[in-house]
Amino acid sequence: MHMSLDTHRLRSFLHVVELGSLSAAARRAHLSQPALSRHVQQLEADMGVALFERTGRGMRVTDAGALLAERARPLLTQLEQLASEVAAQAEVVTGSVSLAVPPSVGMALPADVIEVFREAHPQVALRVVVALSGAIHDALVRGSLDLGILYQPVRSPAVRTEALWRESLWCVGGPGEFEAGSALRLRAVLGEPLILPAPRHGLRAFVEGHAARLGAGVDVPVEADSLQLLLELVRRGAGRTLLPARAFADELAAGRLSAARVTHPALERKTLLAWSAERHMSRAGRALAEVVRGRARRRKTG
């Protein structure tokens, strides 16, 4: 006996067993009656035995056919379950992935991303680091980082970006320096010493670009490549800085810093999701990017 059992033929066979009619079984299987009849005939040829007795009143299953039907039903159920489990396994994301965020984004966003991603993809090893934008950019170019959050401008052809949200920069001063609701023109802000990161970081490049468009310079007597140090220097009166509100919200609420909105023009920049243009993004990377996008949408609306 040549064994070559086909699940489609077995299902057609079971339909005939249950309905006792080729025409009714064909309708249930969404096949033409000749096609279903061929399935039954081919199955009988494979088994080497008659499975039905053809009568004027329909199809009557033989003893061999009844035995096959009894064993085939649980077999097909197991095969369907196996196919479902294999398909689900193929959807499981594994491997490792890394994300870097600048400290000015705040800790709520990366914490949310970690929580949501770990729940959705527990088999992926996730590494999240906090670094200034220049270091994030360099790590993306080197290929030592999968995803990063950067600020405009990003002009490197080795890095691809997409916008996540927009945010305004505030002029941040020491305690009591600005009253609540204060506003300063950008030219006035640039007329005072500013404490900023080094030129390779996004904040410095963004501020200097706006200053150049006004025909003004930027006086940076102290460079600080640490958000915590930058805020401490401002608090001590060493100078002012420019930051998004989330970067100093706790210090402002505690009265340790004050801030004024920047106007004419306002300093509004895009926050970007960035990745290497020269490396293939893994499934884990794509899954992480989708989580970041989702949390960014909540951030914009929240």
C-alpha cells in the first residue's frame, strides 16, 4: 500500500461520512462535486481499500471507512493545532536590541518603553542607555546601537530619522531669576552667557543654527556634557541654558530653577527616532521602534 495521506482529502472524506452525500459534502467544502469525488477516490487508492459503498440513496461508509474516520478526526485536530502553534512560534520575536535616549527626554518615556516592550516581547534582551545626542549619533554610525532618540538637525547620510514629536526650548535660569509666565526674545537670550553641551551635540547645533540666522553669536563660557551638571551650574548662577520643559520640570517645581519662554522666534525642535541607514534592522529592532512610536503618540496627546 502506497501511503500518501493528504489532509485535504481526509477532510473531504470526513465531510462525506458526516453528510452521507457527495453533493452536500462538496457544498460544505466549497468544492465542485467532481473535485470532491476525486479526493475520495484518491484517498481510497492511497489506502488500498473501499471507504464507501455507493448506493442510490448516497454514500454509506464501510467498516474500513468508519475506522479511518474515527482515527482521522483527532489526527486532523492535532495537525490544525500544531499548525497554529508553529505559526505563533514564527511570530515570536527573539534576539537582542538596544535603544539610547538623551537625558532631556526624561525618564518616563524610556521606562514606559521598557515596560510595554518587555510585556509584548519577553524573549528579547533589551538594553536602554541614557546619553547625549552626539554620543547616540556616533553609536548609530558605528553600528553599536540599534535605535536612538535624537534632536534636529541630523544631517548625516548614515543615519535615518522620523519625527516623533515637537517641543519648545525654554531659557532656564537660577531660582527666582524669572517670574512665572515670563518670556524673552531669542536675541535677548543670546545676549547672555549660556551653558551648553559641546558642539557635536544636537542642542548646541540647534541653538547655534538659530543664532546664525539672526546674525548673532553664542557665548558659551562653560560646556557641560551632562544634564545634571548643566542644571547644577545654572542653579548656582554660573549662567543660563536652553532646555525642553521636561528636562527641568522637577527642579522648577521645587523652586531650584526658574524659566522663561523663548519668543521671536520660539525655539521649537523636532524629536526624532533614528537608526543606521547602512544596517538591516532586525525584527526585534522593528518591534522596539513600533513601541517607541506608540509611546511617542501618547506623549504628544498626553
